[in-house]
Amino acid sequence: MCSKQSSMPMEGYSTRQQKVSRLIQKELSALLQKECRALCEGKMVTITVVRVSPDLSLAKVYFSIYPPSKSTETLALFNAGKKEVRLELGKKIRHQLRIVPELAFFIDDSLDYVEKIERLLKK
């Protein structure tokens, strides 16, 4: 199952960048849930945050994967299907954006980091 998580407010970003980031996060999440089941099969993928460059030409998409053991495999699948994902995203947001940003996928390991810190504090 694929889902989305609301992004935290991004300081230092223009209002336009924040709106475009939220739009891309929302549409990519919907796209993953409905059309990209092959990428998510047997895994739970959550888009945690999308960061857009100031010129809106690049969108860095961070996602977390459960189980974490399959994260590198899933990242490779996302990178292999990057063009198709961008094309489908473009179909969804073509009325809101003139140019669809290039997509760069990254694994968000912040939850793993928090878990590690909690384990260390309990010792």
C-alpha cells in the first residue's frame, strides 16, 4: 500500500515553491496509489517531502519504504521508471504548471535515524 504524509513547513522557500511542492507530493501520492502498484508491490511507500528548486525545474522527492530492507531495490525501480512517472505527473498537473520539473528520488531515512536515537537513549 502506498500513502502520503503531510510535509512540514519549509522555511526559506517561496510561497510558489511551497505550493508546487505540495501539489507534486499530492499528485505523486495519488499516482503511486492508483497506477504504480508494480513499484510498490509488497511494500509501503510514503512520500514524506518534496523540495522544489527556486526555478521550479527540479523536484527532489523523498520517500520512506517499509520494510526498509527493500529500500535500495525500490529506489532503483523508481529511478528506472523516472520518465514514465514524470509523464504521468505531467498529465495530472498540466493545467497548474507550464513545465513539469525533473524528478530526483531519494530515500528519507529520518524515521530510521529517530528510531536509532530512541534505542540508544533507552540503553
